[in-house]
Amino acid sequence: MNKHWIMVFFAAMLEVVWVTGLKHSSTWYEWAGTALIIAICFTVFLRASKALPLGTVYAVFTGLGTAGTVVAEMTLFGEPFSIMKVLLIGLLLAGVIGLKAITKPKEAEA
């Protein structure tokens, strides 16, 4: 796997953390930690997007972040479980995997 795709997956995991932080932060240091995670997340995302097609990177990043956030909310914070949510997350992930599978790094395209 390309190191830039690993960066995209890492940024998506960080997205889950900061989105959760936006919802659940209540003290100044929780907000500061959330802001720091946002900065790190988008720095990693931007570095990865320099070597990969931006549209695909953004779709994978937001898709994985969305799926991860929904799963985290259901498993960690008591969000109601719904089979429809799980099926739609599966569909979203299938699209993300498909985009990743057909996308080549920018160097390979030239």
C-alpha cells in the first residue's frame, strides 16, 4: 500500500477523533486538544493530496471519517443501533474501497 494512502487513512481516523471532540468537549483543554487534532488531521490530509488525486482523496477521507464517526458514536456513546445505518455504512465503504482500488498516484499517471 502506498504511504500516501496510509496518510489518508490516518487522517480519516483523526477526523473521527476531532468530530467526536466537537460534540463532547466541555473544558478548555478538551477544546484545545480538538483544535490540535484538527490541525494535525488537515496537515496529513494536505500532504497526502499532493501525491494523490484530490477528488478521490477527499471522497475516501470523508467517507471513512463519516463511517468511523457513526460507528464510534454507536459503540462508545450510546447512539441507537440501526441495521439500516450499518447497511448504508457498508455501501459507503464499498464506494470508498472502489475509489481507492482504481486510483493511481499522480506520478503513475504522468
